Amino acid sequence: MKPSFRLDQHPRRWPQPLSSPPAGYFEQLPTRVMAQVAAAPTRRPLLPAWLWQMPAAVRTGLASTVLLGTFAASLWLNSAPTGPAAQPVTLANVPQEQLLNYLTNEAHLTLLDLAELPAQNLASTQQYLRPSATELTEALDAQPAEETTIL
Amino acid sequence: MEDHEILLKFQHPASRNLAFNQLVRKYQQKVYWHVRKMVIDHDDADDLTQDVFVKVWKHLENFRQDAQLFTWIYRIATNECLSFLQSKRRKFFLPLNDVGSELVAKLEADPAIAGDAIELKLQRAILRLPDKQRLVFNLRYYDEMPYEQMAEVTGTSVGALKASYHHAVRKIEDYVTNADIPSYSSDEVD
């Protein structure tokens, strides 16, 4: 019967019995590697290095907070009334007198715009402007002749 | 230079190249021999060693320092070796034992082992092991790496590594004991 081979009784050769690399190989290898990496840029990290240096628990907590914050913000933004849907309601609540003041003082209406208003609704002119006969006469007298003709 | 110094200097563009050069000088022999034991051929080991350090360069900024720097580098080297052997089989449509035969042929041509019949049998037995088991055997037997560190390198549990090493030793002892078989044949599956 053959004697059994026992690995622990066999003298270990280290490193594995392989021939050594060529002479000077390890002196040249760093230069060759550096030449290769010069053409290979480092991959930019997705997150800054200081973030990776934090403990894993802190990183997890931070990520959860950011996620929850994003969720809450998106929820809040979606629940806020949007412009076009709310516009009719808002305008309906503004007193008509204020609207008219805005239109006459801020909206740069021309005399032509104002001239068309009584044609559409004569009562509105009387309701909001409430002119007296004297005021009307004075206003008409002050207008140039060619513009008064359209009234 | 200590690892933390290397990493600190690597963060600054002005000292990045110097730091990386130090890193290569510090770990090149360990990486080379780790790779060489897996692929046997010097030219393959040379190519793979350079590939490993290029990968280290590309990803060092993302290194989290959860593990030791060397363990991380070893892991990259291990993955490169396993991918290389796997791609070799795929590329040439070689079955497992043909790649093993090729490695054995390279080993037998190496003058470092000529004339030592027992050692040649031992090395042939090691090359019969599946790649991952051979890796485990090399890390434990030749590098004397602690199982905990091996677990980090291979991503395998300590228990599984101990079992794998134990089986590898038994297979090797059985093979060397009965190794009058001149031809190479493998019945191992990864």
C-alpha cells in the first residue's frame, strides 16, 4: 500500500514554485503602471469624499432625511393652488370698482377702449363713473374736436 | 508610507501621482504573485497586474475605507483573475479541464519546478481544483491569510471558506497519493 501524502508534512515552498519574473521587473512596473494611468482619468465620485468618510449610520440617516424632505416638498408643491385654476375665483372676489380703478389707472387704456365701454353696457359707465352733467360737459369741451365725434 | 498617508495624498491633485506611485511600489509584489499563482504565466500575470492597478487608480477616490486598502486591492486582483480565466474558457470554447491542462503545461515548462517530482504532483493537484477553490487554497496555504480577511477578499463567509479549504486539502492529498496518472483529467465543477 502506498504511503498517504500529507500536506502538513510536506515542506512548503514560498512563493509557489514558479520562476521569478525577469530581472528588474518590479523596478519598471510602477513606471509602466503610471504611464497607463496617465491616460486613464479617475472616475469622479458621485458624492463628495467627506460624505463617504461619515459613519454608515449617519449616511443612512442623511439619505432618509433628504428623501423625506423631497417627498414633503413635492407634496406641498402639488397641494398648493395652481394659477390658472384659481384665477376665476380670485377675480370674482375682487370688487368691480377696484377692477375699474386698475384698468383706468394701470392698464393704459386708450380713449377708444373707454369709448367702447358704454356701447356694450351703458349702465356700467353711469354706475362706476357716476358723472354729473357739469363734469360731462367740461370733459367734452376739453376733448379735441376729432375725438369727441366718436362719442 | 502608511496607507492612510497614501490615501490622504491621493485626494490632492498635486500629490496624487506621487501617492499612487508609492501605492504601486508597496503592493506590486503581493498583487503580482497573487495573480501569477492563479494564471501561472508571467505575461498574463503582468497584463493582469497592470489592469488591477489601473482599476485601483480609477476607483481609489471611491474607496470607503470600511476595509483595509490591501484587502480592497486583493479583491480587485481576485476578480480580475477569475474574470480572466472565465473569459479564456468562453473565448476559446474550452472546457474546464483544458484550461487546467494549459496551466499544467505552463507549470511543467517552468524551470523552477523541474526535477522535483513530489512538488510537481502537488502543483498539478492544486491546478485540478476549481478556480475559486484554488484561490481559497492559495490565500490560506501560501499567503497564510486569516479567514476573516479572506472573507472580505472573496465575499464568502468564514464557515464556507473553512469548508472549501478543508475539501481542497483532501482532494490534493488524495490526488498526490494516487498520482501515477500521467494525463490530466478533472472531475471538478465550479
